[in-house]
Amino acid sequence: MNRRLFLLLGPMAAFLGGCTMAPEHIRPEAPVPAAWPSGPAYKDTLAMPGAPAAAELEWREFFTDKRLRKVIKSALNNNRDLRLAALNAERARALYGIQRAELLPTANAVGTASKQRLPAGVMSFGEPLTIEGYDVSLSLTSWEIDFFGRIRSLKDRALQEYLATEQARRGAQIVLVAEVASTYQALAADRESLELARSTLDTQQAAYDLIRRRYEVGVAPELVLRQAQTRVDAARVDVALYDRVVAQDENALNLLVGAPTPSELLPADLGSVSPPREISPGVSSDVLLRRPDILQAESQLKAANANIGAARATFFPRISLTAVTGTASDDLSGLFKSGSEAWRYAAPIVTPIFDARTWPALKASKVDRKIAVAQYEKAIQRAFREVADALAVRGTVEGQLSAQQSLVDAVSDTYRLSNERYIKGIDSFLTVLDAQRSLYAAQQGLIAIRLTRLANQVRLYAVLGGGADPTVPYQGRSWREARIEGGGGPSSLDRGSAPTN
């Protein structure tokens, strides 16, 4: 029995290395320029001597604020969206294992004991007959010998689908890290705006109290009193607004983290948040190949190629093997005696003659591949646009910040001088109100631009592929150098010839 089993399983290794009818994977040409955009908005954005690339810098190294690092770590441990992405990847890996197992035969050990009594007169027997039988066998049931690569193609498709879900998990981690950092920074900015609104309210309330006393003694007119009251009420509105916004920011952060964030880890203002490290985008857009969403799209394209191979294989015969080998005897004591061997082999060949579904299925698989190519190219275009936008912000935000700071200083002096002139009776209080309104708006604008600068550093890090788990090091080839992998010529079916094993 062992010898026959060896002869049965021996060819398996050769069959597993058989051909596949899937087309060779050809990486599509990237529909974006090889270099990043240039112009006034991108001045000095690429000249970052000594700065590391985003994909080479772990998030623990990129974010320098210790409290923020603790918040991100907690989010990676507790966030439900990331947990679902990880479970989806684990499920896809299990499904790949199931599909891969289709290449291997299913062996079962079967033992049977039976006893049957036939009454007299049945089948012309003159007396009752008792039939007794025992057998032990090892069986292989309908093992398809994958001559034309149908099962191998399905296995390859399952593998690429698993790899795509794994890249989706890495992409979900990038999004989570960036969202936690951005929400943390937004909370810091809104808390600073809240303090500014409260400070403005205190200032306006003090001015209102002064004018009210002057009004009571007949020095200030009622119009001035009402003008001062409008600024107090406006400041009260802003305080209530930012109280609400800060609470909503904390709720959003808690949702991302998956648990309440300790108050000692929350920022007081933007000045208390350490800025992230500077990173370099490189000089070539080929770095986009490291982004998980693009790797995911390419895996989906490879899966579509494998699906074409499975659809092509349905045009060719399918050979399956059923085999049973063991011992049989009408007496339990003679089950393993010499001469009790029993075996049976069957290898049915099913050749398709007519099936109206095969050609539409092949056409659908080819259309699916075209869809996957379009999705891959769109992913690259979207990634290029995201990086270009972030670089445009980086190239302009410093000038905007400098100009806004100068505006705050100038308006602050204007407010101080107009207030002094009002006290001396030279100007009306309306001039003071206008100056104070302009100062408050300029200070809020300064906070917004400072937030934009910090948030853009995080966004640039994310859109360049930073924040995911470390992966296989990139080999430094551009998509133009690595465009054709493994040949890339037309398949044998496209050439009109049968595949070779």
C-alpha cells in the first residue's frame, strides 16, 4: 500500500509546478510627471539636505511631541477601524490558505465493517445468507491535476487579494496616525483660540465698564456705550463657540483613540506642541510606489491577471484523480493477510464542448483587468496631486506666516494708539472698535496659519507613505525601469498556441 501511495503522490510535485495561463504582469506607465511640480509656490520645497524620506521614518521618530506619541500609540492599540482592517487582512490570508490547499490532494483513511443477512429465496438462495465484510483503505477523492493552471491562477488571485488587504491595513494605519495628529493639533489651536476669545472678552468687558461709568456721569454718550456692548456680546458668542468646538475636538480625539484621552496628555495651545521633523519628498515622483494604496491597486491588478488565467483554463480539459488503496476481507482476522490488497483508480477527463458562459466569463475577466489598470493609474494621479498640494502649502506657508505676524504687530500698534487717542478725546470710540476688531481677526488668522503649517507637515508625511509599518525595502527602481516584470509578452493563448508545462 505504501508503494502504491508513493506512486500516486509522486507526480504531484511536477503538477504543482505546471504552467499558468495568466498574462504576464506589466506595470502600467505612470500617468504623472517624473518630477514634482515647480514654480513660485514650490520654492525651496525640494531642497531639504539631510532630511530623511517619509517612508524611511517611523512615526515614533517623526513626531517629536512625547504626549502626542502616547496618544497615537493608544489609538493604534484601540481604534476599531484599524482593528477591522487588520481582521480583514487576517481573513484574506486564511482564504488564501484555503485556495492554496486546492492544489493538494485530500487524503482520507476509511475503515468499514459491515454485516448483512439475506433471507431464503432472495437471489435464488435456498437458505438464509449472511454476508460479512471488513476493509481499510486510503482514498483520494476527485483531486484535480492542474495541467492548465486553473487552480494555480485562483491561488495567485487569492494571494494578491490578501496582499491588497494587507496594504489596505497599512493604509488605514497611515490615515489613523495622520488623523490623530491632525485632531490633536486642531484641539491645541482651538484651545488657543478659546483663550484668545476669553482674553478679548475680558478686555472688552473692562472697556465697557469704563465707558458705562463715564456714561453714568454724563461724559460718554449712549451711542458709545452701545457700541462697546456689541463688542462684549460678540466676544461672549465666540467664547461659547470655542467652548463647543473644543469639546467636539476632544470627542473626535477620543473616538480615534478608542478610549478617553487622559487630560494630562491634552495640549494647552499650539505653542505646547512640539513640531514634527522635517522630511524630504525626494526629487522624483517614483517614491509614490511605496504608498500602500498604490501597492494595493497593483495587487488588485495582479489578481485580475490571475483571474484571466483561470477563465482561460476553462476552455481546456480538466483531469481529476480518484484513488483508493487498502485491504479487504470477509473476516476481521484476515484483513491484513497476504492477498487481501484491494485498490481502485479512476482518472476522468472532462473536455468542454459547449458552455455559453465561458466566453463571456473570459471577456468579463479582461474588462476587470482594464478596470484595475484604470484604478491603478487613478491612484497614482491622486497620490501625485496630494503630494503636490502639500508641497505647495510648504512652499508658501512660511511667507504667509511671516506676513500674518507682521499684520498682527501692525494692527496691535494701531489698536494701542487708537485707544490712547480715544482716552485723550482725540478720536471717537468707533475707531477703537474697528482697530480691536481687526486685531482679533488678525490674531485668529495667525493661529489658523500656524495650525496649517503643523497640519501640512503631518499631511506631507502621510501622503508620501509615512506612518505605516516597516515593509520590504524599496529596491530603488522607478516604475519606468521596473515596468515589465518577468517578460511581459503576450500569453500563449493570445498567440493562438497551447500552453506548455
